[in-house]
Amino acid sequence: MGEAEGERLAALERYGAAVGQAFQIADDLLDIEGDAATVGKQTGKDAAAGKATIVGVLGIAESKKRLAALVEEACNALAPFGADADVLKAAARFVAERKA
């Protein structure tokens, strides 16, 4: 994958963009729903600071739908790599399912 060109490089770029967005939504959800002891940092900081987040705009339910769609998008982007991309697909799912 490290020497990807053309379609395969574009696939990796789509994967990276989707995972990056998914990570941010998951982080924002953890700030709202997470337990500080589990997350390992103070929660509720974004709301207290008046920080604009996707969760603040879409709400929790829609943000979770968007998160799931982004993980699916990331995994689908890796189709050109077949089973060689299984670890990256697992990483995308981990981003959405993490608790800390």
C-alpha cells in the first residue's frame, strides 16, 4: 500500500479523510457521553468552552449515524486492496467504537 499510485492512492486518501472525520466525531461524542475515568480526561469541556462541534450542530443521534456512515465509507474506499486492507478496516471500526 505504501507505493500506491492512481486509483489506489485515491482510495487511501478517501480512507484517511473518512477516518479523520470519524475520529473527530467519536471524540466529540466521548466528550459528551464519556465517563471521565474511562476517557482519561475531563469530559464536557467542549460545551463548557462554547466550542462548535458536529455533535452540537447535528445532535447525538445524527452524529452517530454520520460516524457509522464514515466508517462504512472508509472501509469501502479500501476495496481495491482486498484482504490486504483488513487491518485498516479494523482501525476504522476501532475509531468509532473506542471508549477512551
